[in-house]
Amino acid sequence: MPTDTNEATAQTGMTALRRFRVPIRARTGVVVVSIALLGTVAGLVVLSQITDQMRGEADARQDRHVAEESASLEALMASASRDLRLARRNTVFETALADTSGQLLPADRAAVETAITYLGDRYKVDEICLIRSDGLEAARWVGGAGVAPLSDLSPDERQNNPAVLPTLPLADDAFYETAPYVSPDSNRWVLGLATPIILASGVHAGVLHMEIPIERFATELDGMAFGPNSYSVLLDRSGKLLVHPELDVFRTQQGIPVNPDTAEFPIAAAAGSTSWRDAVSTMLSNPSGATTFQEGGATYRLTYQAVPGSTRIVGVVTPTSELYADVNRVLLNLAVTAGPLLILVIGVGAWFGQRASKSNRRLAQVNARLEGVNEALEQTSRSSSELARESALLNQFTELSALSEDEVALSSATIATLDELLHPDDAALHVSNPSKDRAVPQATQGEQAADVLSLRELGRCPALRRSSLYVTTDVSARLAYGCPVYPVESGTLACIPLVALGETVGAAHLHWREPRDLSLPLRLAVTRVAEHAALSIANRRLLLALRGQADTDARTGLTNSRAFDESVARILSLRAQRDPLSVLMLDLDHFKEFNDRYGHPAGDEALRAFANLMTSCIRDDDLAARYGGEEFAIALPGTDAAAALEVAERIRERTEATIIPLAPGVTGRLTVSIGISSAPADGTELLSLLRAADEALYRAKLDGRNRVVTRQPPKAGGARRVPRTTTA
């Protein structure tokens, strides 16, 4: 039927085309219009070439200027390091350090202080100091304060001054440049330069250190302005903004105290417009180049270049309206002179073209309508096909989840369904286990490893934090959030929460090695699968919990009689013909008198104490149950009569020896009588074993209580007989 409909639509379109296909009569008009259009196109091409050339020249001027600023900053630091190494050649420093191992001798100190005062005044630095190799500050000069007194000198600069330790092992005439830091002496941001002082004996005796304020970079760049409204910026490789005319604004937006001397430098990409942040990312990823950004409704061109020999990047920012002002004036002049003529030509051509193209416009309208109809039909067909496929997959998954016997099978069915829907390269589904505080990968696909996690680690998944599907389209993008539960380095990652009945039961993760887009219908389908899987797991757990409550005695926490009978019957049906199985029936002696004497709450406490004692005497595979008021039962799979006798006697002895605390200063004691039956000697069915054990218990009561009685005597070499144990 869809094929017939499409063919009918196509026939209708052809009929309409034939109806509106008319000959063009105004041939002269077509020629005029064609000439006008050709002339217009040619003029626009020439105009485009002229404007492109002018724009290129403007860009080149800005590129040359940023290269000059980069060279100027490089020369500033090169000059400072050269001056420092030249100053180090003054022999007073070596002489002073060689004469004593502690503070300088008075004559040496006077010579050193004279030298550093001269150097500080000459090179206009914030600080210059002489530091011994053991960190002792021998002399210091601070701009504006002069030579520091001996009492102000630091006993150990190795921890406070970041230049000392890296500079000491350097060769003679080498130097070290620090990262920016706040000087404790000048109390503002500086760069440290240091060079080693090596004695004639080859001993590295200390360093000569000077500090250059970061403000000198701003002053240097301000003196090289490119245009009236242009400005310069300076970043380091970590993305911090060192120089910017609105540095305080960036600090304020990032919550940094506004103090130009000591405040932290802001992160350049943490404020400003989105395009400015993109421009910062471009600067940090390439050593040099140009880009544009928008800020406050204006467009700016940013040209940048790395400063050689440093970790800094300088950039020049100019409004495009100012940079291309000449281009705009040329365009305005052309518009004023050639605009009217061009309008006249276009108007004449339009008049002829209107008459010549009337029929063509009508034909184009019909074609457009036909194309729209065909596109709508194709879209409807594709959507119907996709919906049918998704519906079939969801129906199959619903059936699989209903038939799955455990959480592992249900998890595998969930991953298989998601694979059919989305075809991921890797996938994993974690299911939480709150009692053990962990999440286990119940189903995986692909090569990506999936580990057992704590519930806290699983809770770090963004999907669980948001309680909704979280898709990272490109994990490798700089601002993308990587899921800590399922770490991948590239491609697309989908985090799917499994939440039902207010409980987080797990999470699924799908990974594609190449980035891809997940459409809204696919996301909705994935959400439906996750909701159904989570609800199935939660319902299964709820059913198991209810079943556990139905099988448990509320007072003691042991299995109740119904569940005990079912379990023993199941064990008997599965055991081999000769496999032993022993059943113990236990009854607390004189329990009614105990209740009458101490009260029913004390009796309940005694029942719980005896239940704990009894379970401590048996194995994990054994089954203990409260069978009636003060009557209990134990099933011992794989245990013959002799071994069962030892277990029963151990329970009897511990019961007799146990003091039960009932209230402050009040204790009580109990004894227990136990009857034993064993399969196959006493029967191979549940009723026969219970009847035999009950008969043995009855005999124990008649014989005086506080004893163990077996239905059959133990075999030779079996359990040791005890005084209170008899055989029925």
C-alpha cells in the first residue's frame, strides 16, 4: 500500500509539472537580466577580493605587533637574567661567602650591601639578596626599603624561596626562573631569577637572587598599545590570566579578593563569554595563531604568540570595527557611488525577470510541495519502522525479564536489549547489594573492564546523582564530564540509572569508541528499558524478602516449622540413597515453670538466647528451626547418628552451662532434652524421621530430661557415649 500511494503522489506531481510548463516569451528580457546578473557578480567578486586583501593586511599588522610584544617580553627577561649573571661576577660575593660559614664578616657585609644596593637601584627590581647554600640569607635589599637589618634576615630560605634549591646545583653562569609567587618582602607578585655562586675551589657556596614584579609585564605591554581601543593579555600555560585591563573583574566573578598585589591570578577560561572561553582554549592548545570572540555585543580579533623561553603567552585584542575600519570606509564609498547604478540595473533586470520567471516560480512551488509530501511520507515510513522495531524489542525484553530466574539472567537480558537498540562497543551493568555494601558487574559486553565497586563509588555516577539518563557525546572534549564509575578516554558514554520503588538497584553504562548522537526517541527507549529492568530487580528482591519473612520465626529469627519441613523434604528428595541425614528434636525442660517464675518477656529472651546458642553449635549448611513454643528442630545433612550425637551433646552441655541474663541482677538457667533420628536407618521420608526423633525426645523426657536419646544406637567406633545419653 505505501508503494501505491507514493506512485500516485508522483503521478500527481508530474501532471502539475506539465500543466505549468509554459514557454518563455521575453527572450530579450532574459538576455538583459543575464547581463545585469553577470555584471553584478563580477563587481561583487572584485569587491570581495579587495576587501579580503585589506583585511589580510590589517591582520598582518596585528600579527607583527604581537610578535613585537612577544620579543619585547623575551628581551625583558633575557636582559634581567644577563644583568643578574653579570652582577654575579662581582668578586665581593665569592669573597664574602668564602670568609665565613655563618653570617658575613662586617667588612664583607658592608661590601655586599653596597653591591646589592647598586644592583637594585640600577635594575629597578623588587628585591635582590645573597643566600648561602644552607639557606641562610646573608644580605637583602628591597626596593623602597633599602638594605634589610641583620635581625630581619631569614635563617633558612630553602623553604620560603622557590629559587634556592633548583639554582644551587646549576653550572656557573646558568640561571633559574621561578613561576610567579607573592614575595614575602615586597608583598606583591613577582618572578624570581637566581644564579649560583661557585667558589674557586668548585664549591657551590650560594645563590644571588632577584625578584622582578609581574607589574613590569603590564607596564611593558601598556607602552606598546596597538590601537586606541586594543589591549594586550598575558596568560601562563596553566590558563591563569596574568595581565588584562579588567583583571579585577575576572577575580570578582571567580570570588577572588580584589587585591592587585597579592590576590590569586584568575583562571582565564572561568569567566567571560562562551566565545572568549573558546578563544582561551585555542591559545592554550596552539603556540601561536589568531581567533575571534564576542563580548558585550562586539566582535574582537585575538592574535597570540608564545613568549620564547618561558611558559607565558601574549595576545593582542582589537575590536574588528577598529581593525577593519579602512575596509568599512571603502565599502561605504562604493555603496554611495556604485549603489544607485547597481540598483537601477537590478530594478530593470528584475522587471524583465519577473515576467520571464513567473511560470517557473509556479512550477518551483509545485515541486517544493511535492518534495515536502515525499519527505513527509519517507519520514513517516522510517519512524513507523523504527517504532515497530523498538516495540518488538521491548516486548521481547519484557518476556525475557519475566522468565529470568535470577538477577544475572535479568542483567544479561537488559544488556542484550540495549545492544540491539544502540549497538555499543562496550557495556556493563552493575547491580547493588546493600547488605554487602557493594555493586557487582552482573553483565558486561566488549573489552572494557568492569570492577566490583562500593555503593559509595557507584553513587558517583552522574546518572545516579541526577536520577536520569546522562549522555557525554564526546568524552575527550575538554569540558566533558568523565564518569568515574566507567572511565573511558574517547567516544560517547551513556550512563543509565536503575532506580525503582525509591531504591537504587544499579546502573548501566554504554560506550561507543567514536562520538555519536543519541536521538530523543532512542533516549526514551533506553529509559523505558532501564525502568523495566530496575522494577523487575526491585520486585524480585521484594518477593524474596517477603518469602524470607514468611519462612522466619519472628521471635528467634530461626526458620519456622513450615519452611523446615519443606527444606528437609527437599533435601530427602535430592539425597542419594545411602547419604546420611540426621534430625534433632529439642525441647527446653520445665519451660512453663520458667515462664511462670520469671515472666513471659524473660521467657522470650531465653528462647532467643537458646536459638543463638544452638546455631553456634552447627555448621552453615545445617538448618535450625523453632518448631513450636519451646520445641526446636535441627536438620544435619550428610551427618550420621554418631556425628549427630556429638552435635546434640555439645548443645546440651552448653545449654546446661549457660547463664541467661534476664534483668539487672537476675539470671536463669535452662536444660534441654534432645531426640535424634537418622536416615536411612529411621526412615527415608520426612514424617518417619520426625516421628522417630519425636519418640526419642519423648523417651528423653521420661528418663529425667537434660539428656540426649537416639532412636538407633551409634555404630562401633562412633561418637563417645555420655552419662546422660540413652538409646530408645
